[in-house]
Amino acid sequence: MKKERTRRSSMSTSLRTIAEACNVSLNTVSNILNRKLDDLYKADTIEKIRRVAAELGYRPNLAAKMLLSKRALQG
């Protein structure tokens, strides 16, 4: 019997998925998970986004972050 793969195991969780689950904008999720502008958001919003991200197994894409930081250094 073949073992079926769940979506969560075969695809990484995106910021968009977290935003949709929390009913907030993509920018809000990005700011909170990157710990930017935390003082602009309510504590319960921050907690909810971080909890949902953990439940969905969110992990930052380190390769994408490295590309962005190199681009910032070149520009």
C-alpha cells in the first residue's frame, strides 16, 4: 500500500497561506514573522500569526533571504 503525501509535507508553507488562515494581509504576516514594526500590531494578532505559522510548519526560505540581501548590497 502506497503512503500518500500530505500537502504540508510536500510543499512548504507560504506567507500567503498563513495570511489567508489568519485573515490578514501578506505584508502583516511578513512584518510580524520578520519582527518588523511589532509596535504597530495588537499582541493577539502577533500571537495568532506566530501560532498559525508554527502549526503549519512555516520555515523561512533562507535561499530567498540570501538572494535579497545580496541584491540589497549590490543596489
